Amino acid sequence: MSLRPDQDPSHRSARGILGTWQQQPVHHWDMQQLEAQEVSLHKVFSSDYDFRIPDYQRPYAWDVEQAVQLLTDLEESLDRGTDEPYFLGSIVLVKSKGNAPAEVIDGQQRLTTLTILLALLRDLTKDSDLRSDLDRLVTEPGNKVRRLDPKPRLTLRIRDAGFFQQYVQTKGATDALRILKEETLPTDARKAVLRNARALHAILADWSEERRLDLVLMLGERTFLVVVSTPDLDSAHRIFSVMNSRGMDLSPTDIFKSHIIGALDEKTSEECARKWEDAEEALGRDDFADLFLHLRMVFAMKRAERELLKEFPGQVLNHYLPGRAESFVNDVVVPYADAYVQIRDAGYSAISGAEQVNAWFKRLLQIDNNDWRPAALWALRNHGDDPVWLDSFFCALERLAASMFIRRVYTTPRVMRYADLLRELSAGKGLDATSFALTDREKAETLARLDGDIYLVTKTRKYVLLRLDEMLAGKPGVSYDHVLITVEHVLPQNPKQQSQWLGHFTDEQRTEWTHRLGNLVLLNRTKNAYAQNYDFTEKKAKYFTGRHGVSTFALTSQVLQHEEWVPELLQKRQRRLVGLLADEWDL
């Protein structure tokens, strides 16, 4: 990662960036409210700015490679010895009127690393005057005439702000920072500060005092940031998206967090921010974003019509703002995140009955869409202490989901069916919700699909066969640890000339049976084009069995019990397998 202006498109002048915005056909910028200007680094770290990293932002996360690359790029510019300005990229701020701190929307990683760099230069110099000058870049010393209180130029998120002030922003503190033990630090952000401080110090300590002074002069005289200020968070997010600046992307969930945490007092906001971040860490960033898509469905009970950023506030947040922001964290984010983890990891727990519930999760997770999840989340949130009720609920939900999956119901009617279900659940109908019920036509179509050439439907064939295998094995919700599971034919698709297959099956019979359920098995191995065409006896011995002469799958083991594979046997097997599924799903 290089920060050189000739390699990084984010290193542009304020005029260049403004030109980019003016060319955007989608957004209508209020140029009177937006400010963008080239600002020298010594002005950035002055009383002109008071930076604060809001709690909804991602933690400091630059690694050693990125921090060292920043210093390397600065060093290369220093060695070129020219007077040309050096641009470190852009930062995006929300700056309201008055003396409130500017919230950093984009640029946290650079501002934090630059603060570490300035603090190290301060603590390394033997020149007391230079040390004081550098300290004033890191910390506002206060000014009674201008009514400025002493404070750090940059305030990190609440969880790490005190640490950063104590070990970086306090004069002489970086020596104490570098001897800390990383394993004792409670957050990844603090560990990153420690690692980067050690790495940058190791480089700077080998420089002469004169060379470090040259770097300080370059930072003060010809190093610039493009500072973009806007009065509200929404416009800042739009700017950030258009600029596509480096850093960690600000997601819709970060925007929602800003509204919730910003509506709380300091003590409550710190506690709620911690709970929010714990939930996000438990799920991971991608699943946490998916959770909010599902929450929108749970609350709105209708399919999405616009992007989440536009719909979620009106459909969800407005129920909690103003006045109930803490309730949104405690009653929505935390319990629904916990429910999401239980579903994803099949980790529901109860004194009894948990195994049956987790078995349903394992089945549902094999379906190729997540549209069933809002209803599942609702059930866990509202009936999580009743495993018997949950067992019945998820039995009905899996039946509905499986039928739509097998019938290949496309997205819009599928989502609308789940929306109807959520409305009925919200109205108190519970297990009697009519949306669970399959019409006679839906039952007939599901049966017809199961009885047809199911192998040719790539998306559903493995789900159906695994579901059957589970029933035959008598192990509800069984999960397989195999890296690979394939669906194979017993009667091959292209039997060799002179093979037994051509003697047992006419062309018409092969057309009828090849791709149907009764002729299919599961294997935990890659396909073998040659072995697939073996005669039945050889195929059983060399292709359908494992190292110890048995098969992992009950569905396949049944085939091994037969001495020959003929149409009459296939017909019986087909009838039995389809019957099992029909009974299981009440078709």
C-alpha cells in the first residue's frame, strides 16, 4: 500500500475532488454546505481542528506494514528533496456549527498513525524547543484568550481514548508504551497502536537528529491533507462513497449505530456501544449486515423496495428514536444477534429438546436462500425458552421452505410468502398461521418435482438426497464433515457398448429412470468419468464403497445390498423414497 501521489488516486487536490463530485449524475451536492480544502499538516494538527472518532466507527486497525509504508513514502518524498507539495490523501468530517468536535467519517487510520508518528518524533528529539513544538501538534496546550482547554488534538473511540492519551499523546509516554506486553492489552486497537509504535520507533531511532528534523520540517511545510467538511452524517456518507477513499468502508449499520449511540448520554452510550460491538464481533461484519436486512423484514413484514439505508430508519429506527435508543440495543440488536448465531451455528441450547431444534437449523441452512431467516429469528426471539414450540415451528417452516425450494419459486413470491407469515405471527396466529399450509396444487407440484428428473435440477438434488439419507440413517439433523459430497447415478448416463446395462434397460427405460431419485446415490469423492460406466457389480466394489468396503451414506448402502439393478427394482425404490419424503412433508 503506497501513499505516493503518483500511485494513489485519493491524493488529489481539493479542486480535483470537487470536480469529481460536480460530475456525479446521481447526487445533488449542496456546495454551500460542503467545504473541501487543502490543509497543511501543521494546520490539521492545530486548534483549528478538534477531531473525534465516533463510537460507531471501526476501531483503529492499521497493521505494521501500512504504518511503515506511510513513513517509507514520507521518507522517499524527503529524499527527492523537491519543494513539491506531498498529499496524504483526504479525510471526511462531520462538522456542525459551534465548538463541537469534528467527527471523523473517513481518515481515522491516517490521523491516528500520524499522531503516533508525531509523538515518537517528539519523544526522540533532544531539542526541548522542538519537543514542545511537536507536543503542541499532538495536544492542545490550552489558551485562555481563545478559551481553549488543554486536550488531545485527536480523541479515539471511548474504549481506547484514555489509553491513547496516556501512552501516546502525553509527552514522553511512548517510552512506556513500547515496553507494554501486547497480550495484556484488552482491545485489538490498542495492540495495533503498540505494534505500530514499536515498528516506527525502530526506524526513526536509527535516523540522525538532523534527518528527523528534516522530516518534521517537511511534515510542517509541504505535507497536506484534503479536508472535506459537511454538516451532517448522511451527506458525509455520500461523499465518502463517491470518493472511494482508502480506509474501512462505512456500512449502513455504522450509520444506524451513529443515530442510536448519538441519542444516548455518555455513560449509556459507552455501554451500548460495547454491546453493539460485541454483537458485531460475534457475527462478523458480513453476517451483522445481513442481520439488519432480516430485521427490516421482521419489523416491516414486506419485501424491500429500496436500499436498506433509506428504508431501515423509517421502518425500524423510528420506533425507537427519540427516547428509546437504549431499548433498540438491548431488545433488538443483542437478542436478535444472539438468535442469528444460534441459527448459523446450530447452537441452540435448552435443558431438553435442543437437539431437535438444531437439527432443523442444519436442514434449513442447506437451502440456497436466506429468506426464511426473519421468521426463524422472530421465533427464537419470542419463543426461545420453549423448545417444544420451536420444534413444531421449525418443522412447519422447513416444510414450507423445502417445498418452495424444490418448486423453484422465485424471489418475489417467495419473500411475499414469508412476509405474509410474519404478519400472521405478529398477529398472534403462531403455529396456526395459514401461510405455513401448502395448497393442494403446491403439494402436487412438489411431489411431481420429486418424482421427476431431479438430478437435472442442480440446486435441489443434493438437498433432497441428504434429507432422504438422514431419514434412512435414523439420525435427525445429521451433518457430514466431508469436504466433498457428490450425487451419482447407479444406472450410468452413458453406458458402454456391450455392457450389462444395455441388456437390462431398453433405451426408453433408460430415458425414464436415469435421472430420477431411485437411481441416485451420494458419494464423498470426486466424479470418475470412467468408473461411472462400470457394470453394476464392479461399480459397487470399486466406486460406491469406501476403503473398508462400506459407504458413509445410508442411501448408498442400500444399493450395495442388491445383486442386480433392473427397472423393477428401480420402480420399487423410487416409490419408497418419494413416499418417505411425502410422509415427512405431508404431501
